[in-house]
Amino acid sequence: MTESPSYLTTTAEAYDAIAVTYADFARDALDHLPLDRAILAAFAGYVRAPGPVAELGCGPGQTTAYLRDLGLDVFGVDLSPVMIDLARRTYPGLRFEIGSMDALDLPDGGLSGIVSWYSIIHTPARQLPSYFTEFRRVLAPGGHLLLGFFESEGGPVEAFDHRVTQAYRWPIDELAALAGAAGFEEVGRMLREPQEGERFRRGHLLMRSGLPAEG
């Protein structure tokens, strides 16, 4: 069995340790974030083809449940076993699996959509291209990807002291280009300024997996 990179082990253990507190904090977070709800609704509107949607890095499952309420056939995947246990108990009607975003136990082209809602933030820059390659593998041609992340406000990729474990802020143009190199086309983007109690600007990218070339 291949050993997980150290940052994956560190991230899983960090979220295991604070899972209950995090779940309490996150449960109603979207109630106060109308722009975030809007981009999730836009994603749901674009995902019209029949087929499942995966929330990758789902944590305790609150965003997975929100996507279900928007009419999507959605399931969640997370690295933290404790988070997955909480999600299964809180939302027993939904499917949740333990897994890593860079090596998904999913068939090629089986998904209509992927949501990565502030879940690539703990991935070092040199590792992130492999995540986009994996996202492209499991998405059907024309499938959609929604990324939520902390935006670096024009600066370079920057590590910061996230409350759980080390995370990274990305310039939105650079992140879009990285996804583009893996075969994604940008559909739209949304930036919002930090609200009270938030430190950083939030970035959101809606991407589409490129269609196969004709001929």
C-alpha cells in the first residue's frame, strides 16, 4: 500500500481532532453568505446532464446536503474518517465515503459535476496539478467543476495559518490557468470581499471539462 504524502496525513489528523467543533461552526454558515449560495445555485443550474455529483472534501456534509436540496444527485468524499462519520450520522439519507481527492475510487467519466468547496486549500502548489488531472478523469466531457478557495488579492500563492492546519491562498488567474492546463475551460468566476470575522477575500471558479476534439 502506498504511503500517503505527509500533508494528507497531517490534514486528516487535524480535521479528525476538531471535527465536532468544526461541524457546529459550519452547519449554518451558508445562511449568512448569499453570494456563496448564489454560485452554488449557478453550479446546480449548469449541471443538467443526468449523473452523480461529488463534493470532494465534504467535511461534516452540510454543503453536500445543500446541493441535494438544490436538486442534485450528490454524494460526499472526505479524507477525515471522523468527519465522514459525523456526516453519515447527521445526513443518513446521503452517501459519504472516505477518500482522497488525488486518487478517487471512481470510474473514468462517471460524474456530471464536482464541487471542491474550500478543500484544495491545504494542497501545496506543486501537488495541485495532479488534483485537476484526477478531477478531469472522473468528470464526463462537458461536466462542471466548482472551486471555492481563499484568494491572494493579486499576490502570489501564499501559505497562511489556517485555524485547522496550514493552507494556501491563490491568485484567481493563476488557479484558473492551472485548471486550464488540465483541460478545463472557465465558465465564470466570483470574488467577494471578507465579511465580519473573515480574514481573506474569497474566490470561486466555475469550470467545464473540455469536450473531446472532433474528428
